[in-house]
Amino acid sequence: MARRLRMVGTNSGNNGCPTLYEDVDTGEYLVQGDAVTDPADVAQLRNVKAGEGFVTVPRELLANFGPKEPVHVPQLISFDEFDGMFATLAHSAWRLETRRRYASDEATDTYRQFVAEGAVDWDLTDAWCAERREQSALGKRFERVRVLDEPATIGQEYLLDNARRNNAVGEDVRTLPRARAEELRLPQEDFWIFDGRVVALLHFDEDDHMTGVELLTNPVDVLRYSQAREAAWHYAKPVPSKE
């Protein structure tokens, strides 16, 4: 069914183009403008999907006619799109892990081996390790801080063993006591920061299953999580080697 569009504003000094339209049913905005087709320009744009296009508009069109009221609309992405961000990042990915358990870990053979034997024979040649090693070889940084209870839960002990695998393929994993994280007033949610400009919030249900990924790109939000990263990284300690 066709959209119902309302013209919001236009650059009248340029024969009515560019123009800003609002979808009266969804609240989405459409922008009419000159298409960006120069290959050199397009090459600078990131995460472009098939079928997407770009137009140029004067700054005053958005400033004069764009929405003024702040409205938070969660920007949710699929798990496949989230996984793809680790291959397309430019220079860094940083994570804060805050949970006491992850249901997805407990469904794995490696978790069962850890519970039974206290250690895991990690396969450093699997697809995840190969990709992380390849990205690290390109100079990209992968870093994590894992918040630990005292004493650590079995799920956290498993992740400490898992850190040996992470570190072996180029990640830098460190730990932070939960008491210190609370003193620093760190966020309670898990999140990744990509290239210092995009935050990926990881949503979980009450049974500790990850249910979705929400992107934050507002500079104010990104700055808040980046400040948490700086504090956590300053106080975190490297994972001790296993004797």
C-alpha cells in the first residue's frame, strides 16, 4: 500500500527541490534531493545495504523543517547484522560484560566440559577464532572488561577460562570486581562500543537469554558509554594466567 505523504518543507529558492516529506501514518521522513552517484563519494559511506541510496540536501532544510522534539525510537538490528559489525569496524571494538550468567554459554559442550573438568580444550582454529585473528592482524583492537562477583559465579569462572582463547587470538580481556564497578557507577547493561562512535546495547530476558541488539548513535549517549569505558579500563586488571 502506498504511503500517505505530507510535504513538510522545501527549498523554495531551488525550484522546490530538495523537499522534506513526512509519512503521516508512521512518522517517518522522506527526503527528496540530488542523488549521490560519484563512486569516490559512495566509497566513503559505510554499512551500505543493497538497494540503499543517498541524496544531498542543504543544512537549512533539515534545520528549519526537521522534527524538533526528541523522540527515542529504538534502533534494533538482527543478530546477523550485529555479527557483521565485527568484520566491518574500522579500528576498535570494546565490551563491558556485567551479567552473572549467560544462558547461551550453558548450552555449549565447552561449558559442560568446564563444569566437569574445570577447564576447556579450546579449539583455536574454529571460524570465530580465525576471524578474530585475521581482524587483529589488520591492527584492529578487541577489548573487554568482565565484571566479577566475589566469589565469581560458575558462569563467570567459565568466561575466565574462555579469556585464554580470547587473548590467544588477539583480544585483551580484563576483569573488574563488581564492588568497584558499583563505586564507579558503571552501566548495569552489557554493551559494545564500535570505533568510538556506535554503542550496541545487548538486551536479555529474565532467564538470561539475549533477546536483541539496540544501536545508539546519538553523540550524547555514545559519550556517556565512552566515559564508562575509560573508567572501567583504568581500573580493570588483566586476567591472570592459569597455572
